[in-house]
Amino acid sequence: MYFTDRGIEELEKRRGDEEVTLAWLADRLQEFTDTHPEFETAVERFATWLARLDDPED
């Protein structure tokens, strides 16, 4: 199991029943990169992937 899997499982366990907006998620990601700038590229790639998820051209 990767560390990422454990983190995702914890997120699902703790917050799996909650509904959030994409604006809320964007704010949390921005807070995270402000605190941990070394993850800015990974967060940018994740956000771009989410933004283009349903785009048939990508």
C-alpha cells in the first residue's frame, strides 16, 4: 500500500459522508500549497486533471 492510499482511505473514513463544493476544495488546496510550496506542482497537476476530467479533447 502506498502512503497516498492510506491518506485517501483516511479522508474517505473521516469525511466520506460530507459534500463540498469545488470552490471549497480549491481553497483547501491553495491553503495547502501556501503551507507546503514543495507540493505546488503536484497540486497543480491534480487540479488540472480534475478540471479536464470530462473534456473529450484531453
